[in-house]
Amino acid sequence: MSGCVQRNHEHPRISSTPATTFLGQMAASSDMTDVLSGRATGETDIDAFLQRHSPTVVDRGPGSVSRLGKWARDLGGTRLFLVTDRGLRDAGHEQRVVAFLSEAGFGVEDIAVFDDVTPNPTTNDVDRALAVAADHAADLIIGLGGGSSMDCAKGVNFLLTNGGRIEDYWGIGKASRDMLPMIAVPTTAGTGSEAQSFALIANAETHMKMACGDKKAACRVAILDPELTMTMPAAVTAATGIDAISHAVETAVTTRRTDVSSRFSREAWFRLAEGFRRVTSDPGDLEARELMLFGAHLAGAAIEHSMLGATHALANPLSAHYGMTHGVAIGIMLPHVIRFNADEALSTYAEFAESAGERLEEGDSGAERLAKMVEQMVSDAGLPSTLAECDIQSDLLDTLAAEAAEQWTGQFNPRSVSKDLLKGLYECASPRSH
């Protein structure tokens, strides 16, 4: 490999279709001109667009969690199963949610709680939660927390309604029976899991993630209350925020992107690029928290209509082998993937950078400017920017690259990837390769 900017003369394009640009679409959508120029008009329009293209009803804004009981009643729930984690119990969010359900008339006997979800939930987490849900005869599921709680709740939904093991649903559309209604209450602005019909569950033995997707698993309601994100530690805000940003960036250029996903990607990026920089400098900025939470949701909706790319293929083995926080792995690898994809996605990357107020410096391409912007965000948030900082050993790069090549998101990257190219990207993320 010659340096860390891998140009496409080494490898053929996966598609001859040029990357969709913002400019061509802006002509057909006047409100996008406002969004990209920094004037956040068209808010009602994006809500209507979301309603047309997502099965999940969104209830958002400060205090919206107080309506959780109403939504549970509207969906016909009588035996509620709440999935969350210890951190949210200790922060008081679990008790607050249960109180709102009580105010809506649900008694203690109507609510069962599993609050022991671990980060990057495994099949063991799902099995333990399933036992509680089955014993309670749950007829409605509530996921409270970050992506881990959402994924665990969806995993329970698969098994409670369709039986079997999580491995049986690895892939797309393998559930034959209807699933229970689910309400998602995210407390982080990251995964956008509440907007997706996929559950990401790790095998308890290998720790490799299985993506189990089915339209029947989509949440019926998502409650986006930014006040719930105010208790996030700075490190969690940073890691989950970078993950959301990567969703907007990757979905915008995959080979499966559509007009619908492109709209979601752009709307998400606008909010996340502004919100992230504001919230990392002022954690108490509620408006910035709201931008992040809705932006993460829109990026999640973009995943449903598009897919992710090489960044996520590279990140998953790092989490599996080293226990690296997902968003930390994403923050390290995303700038290198942006540079790698430059020839296929140059115009889209340039528009993303320009819409966030970045000006091209002499000798920079749009991809380089966007990559530098992401690197600056990662640095400003106090996250590591190299694999060396995380003690990743170079003698494991072959293994990591082989596993990254097997990740299914890699096949949707705008530029084809292979084990050797993915190893090169890992090397780019370490100072030892410079």
C-alpha cells in the first residue's frame, strides 16, 4: 500500500453509477436549500416525510416521555415488559418511566422489568430477559436506553413471539409470526435503533454480532425526549454521537442508497454536525441535545432504506476482540474510510463538509475536508484517534481484517473492499503505518 490514502486506480468500482449529489436533489426540494444553508426550516416537512416513509410513529420534544402510558394504552398493552440497564435504574430513569405508566393506570402487577442489559448484548442477555417476559405473559415491550437495551428488547420480541434461538433470525425476514408492539424510549443519541427493524445481538461465545432484521420487529412508537439524554456522561455523549454521525455519512453513499435514504441522511447530517459540536462544548444545551436525538433517529431511518459500509465492518471486530466501545472504534476508522471512498463519493462528501460550514483548503478534496472535520470532532470530544492509543496489536491485524471482510455491511460500501484493503485501513489508523 502506498500511503494511507488508497485511490481507486488500485481497485475497480463496485458500480458505475455516480454518487448522488446534494445539488441535484436540492433543485427538486426547496426546503433542502434551507437545511443545507443552515436555516433549519422545513421541520414540519421532515416530520411528514418521516411519517410517510417509516412505520414508527415519533413523539418528540422535551417532556414527551410523560406520554408513554398513553401510547401503551393506545397500542392495547395490558402486560408491559420494560427492558433497560442498571445505569438507567441508578440514574432514576427506570423509576420515572414506571411512574408515568402508573399515572396512566398500570399497576405494579402489570409491569415487569428487566434492568440488567449489558453493553453489546449477547444471546445470554436475550435469554435472561426472555425468561422474565415469558413469565409475565407480556403483550407489549418497552425498550428504555441506548442501542443495547433496544436490541435486547427486539431480540426478546423475536423469541417470545416466534420461538427458537436468536441464531434462527440472523439475516432478514425470518420471523413467520406477528410480533408484539414495541415502544422505544432512547436515552442516547447514537444508534437510532428505535428507527430500525434490526436487532444486533452478539453470540455469547464468539462475541461476533448477528444482525437479525424483520419489518415486523420495527417499533410502533419512538419517544424522543432530549431531557433523558442530559444525564449521559461526556464519554457516552461523544461515542454515541460519533456513531450517529457515521450513520449519516455512510448511508449517504452506500450502493443501496435511495432517494428516501438520501433525504434522511442529509437531514440527519445537518442536525448532527451542528448538535455534536454544540453539545460537546456545552453538555447542558438542551436544544443541541434535541438536534442530536432527532438526527440520530433520522440516521437510523436512513439505515432502513440504505445500509452501512466499511466503517462498521471494520469496527465490529475491534469490539469483539478488544471490547472497544463501538463509537470509539467508529471514530477511529471513519476518517480513513472517507478517504478510501473518495473517488466514488467525492461530491457527496464535499456537500456534507460545505453544508457544515467547512471550506476547502488548498490541495484538499471534499473527502479530505470531511475526513479532517470528523477527526477534529473526535479530538474535540476527547476520544482516541488511533488504534495505537487503544493498544491494538499489529500482529492481530490479519485476523481483524479477515473478520471485517466477512461483515455484511462491507458489501454495501461504495468502493469494493477485500481483506487486504481492510487490513490497509487498519494500518492507516495506526501511527506505525505513517
